[in-house]
Amino acid sequence: MNFQVTEKGSKIQKNNYKISVIAEKGEEKFKTFALNNSTNPNVYKCVFDLEKSGEWIFKTNISSDNNEENIEFSIYIEDRNRETSPFSSSFYLFAVIFLIIFLAPLYIFRKVIF
């Protein structure tokens, strides 16, 4: 997630904020902090590795010396397709390539080997 914080009145970007982000779904809860770096100090970034699908609620707390803002939003995470069929097209392609690589030298050099 990327956050870019600007003040309403002046539209000036600030880079002295502390941003904490909590992702929760049911009883699962993950907390992290969004950090900025010296190459782009106005953009704060954080990463979540969420395995479960469904609607996740994100609670963000942005605070500076004299301001504090709480933002809540939700994101629906779709289920990843982790099932692979042993007879998929990629399996057949791999098998054909393997057989070509293995059998081609045997056929080409059959008189030398046998």
C-alpha cells in the first residue's frame, strides 16, 4: 500500500508522519507501519501478505506533531488458485520437450551407441 500525505490548506507534502496500518478479518489481525525512504520521502509504503480471501478491514492511523487522522476502508481479497492439475497443458508441454531432448540424441547417434 502507498500513502501520500498532504495538508488540506496548503497542499504541501510533509514527510514527518507516523502511519500505522492494521488489517483485520474476523479474529485475524495484522499490524504494520508505513515507512518512507530518502529517495521519495513524500510516499509511505507498507506490505501485507494476506493468505485468506474475503473482505479485509484496514484501519489507518496517521499522526504528526499536532495532527492525528484515522481512516478506515475495506478491500476484498480474491482467493488465489493454488490447484494445479497433473494433466494440464503445461505438463504435456514439459513432457514433450523432455522426450525430445532425451530421445533426439539417441536417435541421431543410434549407430554410434549400438
